[in-house]
Amino acid sequence: MKTVCISEVGDGSYTVKLETEDPTGAETETAGEPYPTLEEALAAVPAMFGATEPAAPEMEGEAEFVAGFKQARGGEGQGY
């Protein structure tokens, strides 16, 4: 089992730790570098679970565009 822990450091940065439990039940911890923002810490998580490519940062206005596009198509999962 893998668990990710994001902690805020006193200076306002964030650390991301991956805790894994091996077959014997022992836990190991891998700590990463401190991240200046919570968004950057969250973006580092997929790679810790083995994702090969980090998620691309969202462009300004992208969420609104995608929401409008989905609404015009009839909602999530709806097609013509």
C-alpha cells in the first residue's frame, strides 16, 4: 500500500512524502524536496504513484472553456 502525505512547513512551503508498506509490514518513507506552493506539491503526487508524465498545468480560462464545451454537448459523457 502507498500513502502520500503533504505537510506544510513553517516557512509556508510544502513537503511531499511517500510511505509504502512492504510485504513484511515494514514502512519506508521517501521524502521529496520542499515545494513553494500547494499546487506544485499536488502536481508532484502522480509521479510518486508511478505516472510517467506529470499532469500538464492548466491554462488560464481552461476550466471555464471545458465546462462550457461539456454543457454545449449535453453534459459529461453525452455525445451526438
